[in-house]
Amino acid sequence: MTSFLRSDRSRAVAIWLFALAALVAAMVVVGGATRLTGSGLSITEWKPIKGVIPPLNLAEWQAEFARYRQIPQYQQLNRGMGLGQFQSIYWWEWSHRLLGRLLGVVFFLPFVWFAVRREISRRMAWRLAVLFVLGALQGLVGWWMVASGLEGRVYVAPERLMIHLGLAFALLGALVWTAVDAWAGLARQTLPSPWGGRALWLVGLIYAQVLLGALVAGNHAGLVYNDFPLMGGRLAPADYAGPGLWATLAHSQGAVQLHHRLMAYLVLVVALAFAWMASRSSYLAGGARTLAWVVAGAVVVQALLGIATLMFAVPFALGMIHQLMAAITFSLAVAFAWRVRRT
């Protein structure tokens, strides 16, 4: 480790990390597309190296399609699908996995370059090692999620989807935080402030909302109760309770949608209240106050997108925009949390 510079500040490293964060956000969006198009189970094998090459001729396409025809999703939902239809869903899942591989390459090669040029500090190197482990774990969890839909189910398990998306957002948040640290240096706030904890609470609430959104997506709960603000004309859905606690929390369409709605209200109120409080706080500089309102504005936009997506029964374009806006809102909240902890 003696080859690393002592300085924690490197604009080049920061730009690289911001690019990685953008790639993670792109993966989140393409992952959302695979769910909206029902493409996530189209590739039934996990080949981290060989899988980068798609089928190149008719015989290879037919072999890939034959493997897909063996799983419950085809037999129960897509029986009679033609090869052309299979190819359309295959490309979404292949693109999602290709982005994951590209993320690994874009992480590893610049890391080696910056290390050789001594542009990574000791503390930053340890952070990057953790980020690398998170990225590798994300690939394993992704296959663990897909495997849940290959036998006995027609879709992946919602709780595994939640873990997969949760890891992606954890990686996104860590990349954004580390990138702004590299841009400005690892300076610490010298004066005590209540805003460090408050901002992290907001990040936590938005993260919890993302996890609840994953359960909604995994249960296709956006396709039911498409009225607003009521649910089927009621404050709570008639089919809220499942056969048990876990079945209710993770598998009841009515329950997961209600929880997602309630958390949205909480996040909206907290974000607006924090923005108002920040604008009057003597602890925060002008930039932090402005950023608090930017976060609140993003939360408002995301809430409106969520309502529209629900009421139109999750059209593809709105679903994709809603997913992208979630990544943007979370990243802004992380940036705000970083900013209020710095002088």
C-alpha cells in the first residue's frame, strides 16, 4: 500500500466513480425493463464469462429457446411463444447481464491505472475494495434471484428481487458518497450539527421505499388497485392479509402496494419538512440549503410519477422513468447527507 499517494483528493478518480454510479443506475433501469417485459428468466444458465456471447446462429438460438421451454414460466404463461418473441425478451436480459460485466471491467481497469499512477490513497483503496466486493456479490445475488424462478414459480421470488435491488442501491449510494469524497477530499465537519443524523434518516427512508417498491414489482402489485387515493374504493385493500405474517408482508399484492403508498407519504412529508427546516437552519451553508430543496423536489416528482404509473397500470415508459427517478432521488439524498456532514 505504500505505492498510494497520501492525498484523498483526485478529480479524475471522482469522475471515474461518478461514471460507475451512472452505470449502476443504468443497470437499475434495464433491470426494471426486464421485469416489465417479463424477460428476467429468458436466460436459464449462469455463465459469467462465456455468457457474454449471445447465440450467433439459428441452431444456437433454438438450443437457448429449448432450455427456456423447460421452465414453468414458458409452460404456464408463454406456451406457444415463437422464436422471434423469445429473442425479444432474451435481448433485455442479455443486455442487463452485459451491463453487469461492463461494470466490472470499468471498475477494474481504471483502478489498476490509478493505482499504478499513485492516485488512490490508502483510505480510498480500502473503500474501493469494499465496493468491488459489493459489485461481485450483486452478480451472485442476481443469479440466486433468477434461480428462484426456474423451478416451481413463473416469476422470481419477490423477496430475492428486493435483496437484489437493495444491493444495487447500496452500491449506488456508496459510489456517490465515495465519488464526492474523492472530488472534495475526506475532510470532516468540525462543528457539531444535528443535520448529519437527519439527512441519514432521509436516506434510510428513501432506501426503505425502494425495497418496498421491489416487492410491488415482484408481486406485480402495480397491476391491481389502480385507483387513487383509495384502493378499490377503500382506505385499505380488502385482500390485505395473507395466510401468515411473511405471506402478508412479502407476497400479498394489496399489502405491498399499501405499504409502498404509506411509505411514499412519509418520505414526502419528511423531505418537505427537512427542506423547510434546512432553509432556516444556522448550521447549514447556502449550498446545503439549496440541495435540501432539490431533494424535496425530486421526491415530489417521484411521488407524482408513482401515482401516474399506478393509475395507468404500469405502462412501460412510465415504469422505466419511475425506476430512473428513484435512482436519481436516492443519489441526491446521499449527496445531501454527505454535504451536511462537511464544513
